[in-house]
Amino acid sequence: MYPLSSRTSTKMAEALTRWQEGLNRIEAAPFHLFTVDNNSDVGVPNAVGAELEAPSYWGFINSIFLPTVVFYTMLWFAVYACVQYNCWLSWQEGIKRKRLLNLTTSLIHSTVS
């Protein structure tokens, strides 16, 4: 194993720091929605009564998760559109053709996954 240069180790440390900051945004606090009474920890900690307080979703929106899900969804809509315009054209529009299109898209999805 070759030793790492100081420049490489600095870059790795910076990347790990950025990664940890992203995780801290998501995992900053437990996910609580409301408090039933003073003795049960179902809601926001240290809250009195049954006030509903939503957690901060800013870390979720700023994380890499949301753009990934949007891209993944758009990708499979595009695959379905390609299948719709190129496959099973001899079938009339109806439930059988729709089922064949869904089955073909599902087959492509399971093959890729």
C-alpha cells in the first residue's frame, strides 16, 4: 500500500467533512410530530400539551435525495413513453394494450435493477 500525499489526504478530509455536514442536516434531530401528554415522547421533546409541530424539512429538500428521486421518476416516465410509442402498436387502445405496456416497462425496470 502506498502512503497518501498530504494533498490527497487534505482533499479526502474536506470531502468527508462536506459529507458529514450533509448528514448532519438530515439527522439533526429526532423525527417527532406531536406530544400526547407530558409523559410520552411522541411529539416534539419538552413540549407541553398536544401541539402539532412539524419538523424542519429543509435538510431533506437540500439533500441529494430529492433530486435523485425526481430524476429516477422522470427516467421511468421516459422509458414508459418510449415503450408506448414503439411497442405493441398492432394492439388496439384498451386494457390489454395498457397491461402489455405496463408489463414491458416493469420487465425493463426489473432487468435494469
